[in-house]
Amino acid sequence: MSFCVAIDGPAAAGKGTIAKSVATHFELPHLDSGLLYRAVGARELQGEDPVSAAEALDPSELDAEKLRTAEIAKAASRVAVIPEVRAALVDFQRVFAQRAGGAVIDGRDIGTVIAPDAAVKLFVTASVEARAERRHAELMARGEASDLAQVRDDVAARDRRDRERTLSPLVAAEDALTLDTTDLTIEEAVEAAIAAVAAKR
Ligand code: DC
């Protein structure tokens, strides 16, 4: 039986780290669905048509390190509102979600659209302030120039665009467990997520 863990939430709430840790703990393959949109966003920044880029995307050739810049994040959020882009990326994600041995996928619409029957759904969130501070620290640690006020504005703008789009908006599934990480360390957040998954495993 497939055992899909769907982890959704806004940017910098900790879902990536949580998803990776849950996948490692339960020995499940992990897909960061944001990378698909980032790859399309990166192509759009290079002048490619985003729909053609999404249709031609080879998900096995994603370079996570190169795709994790603030500029590409913004472009990803922009192309993610295009219905044809989302449609082109659905099949790969659904097949991944239904892997026989189980899977962990994180994103914005995994529990609602990609894997509505997921065995576990987590909605990982945190205040805008806490998320901006984390993202700022992350960018600085990687040697990227970063301004906290700018990061806060970017995070808030991306939230708005992700939440307000009509197609597959960022929203908690009705049966998702919300994990607010504002006042948690990442270790505490991971522990809570693993406990939630273990309860259903
Ligand atoms: O998780 P991330 O920051 O890498 O995602 C980048 C953008 O991609 C995000 O702002 C919205 C979009 N995205 C989406 O629309 N649906 C997903 N399942 C994952 C990401």
C-alpha cells in the first residue's frame, strides 16, 4: 500500500527540513515540489516560455542548490499561477505520491490537489516575522546579500500570491494537522512531525 506524507505550507516555515527529516526517519523517498516550479521560473528568467519549459522539464535533472535563490523563488511563485504550467507538472507529482513504498512530498497543494488521499497531511506554518528572519539568516549563511525588511516584504508578497491564486492556492486541507513552528526550534518541529507520522504509520 502506498503511504504518502503530504507537507504543505508557506515559504520558510520549515517544511523542507521537516520533509527531509521525516523522509530519512521513515526511509521514504522525498520530493520537494517547489523545485519543479523553481526550475520553470529559472527558465522563464532566461527568456523561455514558462509553459514550454514546464512541458519539457526533466524532474530528474533539478539542481537544488542553483534553484534556491530569492530571484528564482519570486519567478517560481509567478509561473505557479499559470494553469498550463501546473497541469504540466501534475502527473510527475501524482506518480511520485503513489509510489508503492510510500513517499514524502512538500509544497503548497500536495494535501489538497496532488495527493488528496495522503495518509498524513501536515500544514506547516509560522508567523511572517519568524519566517523572514529564518530566510534572511539562511541567505546570509550562503553568502547572498540580504536585507531583512526586503526579505519580509518578499515573503509577504509571495504568501499573498500563493494564497490568492484561484488554481491550487496555498491552503490547509480540511483533514491536515497544522504545525505552527513560530516558537519551536527546528528540532522540536521535526520531532512533532515525526510523531504525527508515526501515529498513522
Ligand atoms: O517551496 P518553494 O519556496 O521552493 O516554492 C517556490 C514557489 O513555487 C512557491 O512560491 C509557489 C510555487 N509552488 C507551488 O505553487 N506549488 C507547490 N506544490 C510548490 C511550490
